[in-house]
Amino acid sequence: MTIHATPTSALAQELAAHTGRFTDKSFDWNAFPSNAGFDELARAQMRYIGAGGSPKVGDSSTLKPDNFTLSLIYKEPGKYAACHSHEIEESFLIIEGVLTVGWEKDGEVVEVRLGPKDMILNAREIGHGFRNDGVTPVLMSISVDVGKPLPPVYHYHPKEHPSELARSFGAAPGKTLPFDRNGEHPLQKLMARYVVRHNELPTIWEDAGFTRKVYVGPGGIEHDTCRKEMLGIPSRVGVKPYSRDVEEAFLVLEGSLTVGWEENGEHVETELGPRDLVKTPAGRRHWFRNNSAGPATVWSVIGSATAGEIAYRAA
Ligand SMILES: [Fe+2]
């Protein structure tokens, strides 16, 4: 029997090259050299777009970043990430579990607990760390809002500070405050502007028949960095092709989504399942449709704050 390879077009190959499949990828337990030798800091990273805060920028299984990186981070109960800062914004979107995130300034820390579909945008130059105080592992999606971030600057690493101080992100006993949107402390006030709870965000019903929750962008955290939205797409709903002047990534959280590209009258498409991703480059006409029986939940990252609103048209 002869098996003939199916001929594929250049456009189909390009779409395949912009797709990251959960089952094709691996979690890397050695992504952060600064954690080496500290079991309490253990975490695993799965890179989809760029390297994030990891120095592993040469990973050929990772999509090239333009304006943001995207990865998954896995953290087991009892482990933490030492307090550090970046020159640029970085978001944590919780997918599973409950994560405690702390922001530190002058030895005081505000801690917030985030559950599934909650997000924090870590402000630039703000010391932040995280810890899993729960009983189940945490899985989250991290995006850094620049293609090639500088290495993190550590503020309270167990290399240089007592383990208990590092675990509390730099807060001595009695110096930790809870997250409080009505709190008087300047750090509570600052953090309140950067924490998004899924259940507090308005649900926007598009005329095309799906929902959007804007995490970063008009109506959400209004900021000058990348836009971030969660889409809810009912069964059999889809939109006509549209394009943006920056790249757009779709990471499926629940259900399945078919993403298509169009160029010179040619159409190609691919179906994504949970934790699969497509990164569509700037200018490429693309569309999506939920061909499954159940709804799809999709995390979308868009490469600029000024990307215009799309007038979605039902397909
Ligand atoms: Fe960070």
C-alpha cells in the first residue's frame, strides 16, 4: 500500500507553524536558573510565544514573539516565586487552583488570592511574588507585554534573605495586608487598579452572538499595554474574517474552537482544543467558529492597547 502525503499549501503550512499544541509541548522544570537548588521555588514553564522571563530564548518549539510572550506556569502547593520586578507589565491569568500574589514596597506587602479566570496585571517596576497556599496545583497563563523582556530583578530571593522572609515576599511578621478595594494603604489602592475578578467584569454580548470580558482595554484595566480579553463562544457561532494591525493570540481554555485564515481567496483552518493556541500575525485576515456541541472559552491577547474595536459580523 502506498500512502501519499496530502499536499498542503504555503498558507496551511504557515497556519500550522503558528499553532502551539498542548500535547506537542513539554513543561520545563529548569526554565528559571535562579531557582536552581531551591526546591521551595520549583515551578514548571510551558512556552508558547517567546520565552517570558526565562533565558531560554532559543527554544525552536516556541513561536516568535512580537509585542508579548505567552506561557503556562505550573506551581504545586507549598511552593512560591520570590519577589522580583520587571521593566514592563506582566499578567497572571489563573486557569486552575488558587494563587496568592503579593506586591511589596518598603517592607510592606499586600496579598491577593486569585481563582480561576481571575487576573492580575503586575505593574512595571513593582516587586511581586506568588505562592500556592492551596491544596491543588495552580496552572496559570503568564504574558509579558514585550517580546523580549529583560531578566527579572530579585528583591527577596532565598539566596540572599531568610527563607521565611522570602516566602512572605519581603514582609516581616505583621507587615502583610490583605487585598482590599476600599483599603486606605497606598499599595492596596495601587493593587486595586490591577486586579480583575472574572465575576466583577461586565459581560459584553456581541451582536455576532458571543461574549467578551475585557480584562485589559476599554472597560477593564485601562492601560497602555497589550489588550487581553476572554471570549465565550456558544456552539455553532462564528464570525466573518477580520484583521488587526497587530498580532492576536487565542488560547483555548475550555471547549474547542476552529480558527481560520484567509488570503487571496484561499481558506485554511485548524481546530484547537483546551490549551492549544494560534498566534495570528498582524494584517492576516482570520475568523473563528465553534463547531462543537459545547461552549468554548478562549483567552485572547492582542499586541497593542490602541488596537481598534472590531465590528464582528456573524458568519
Ligand atoms: Fe514577574
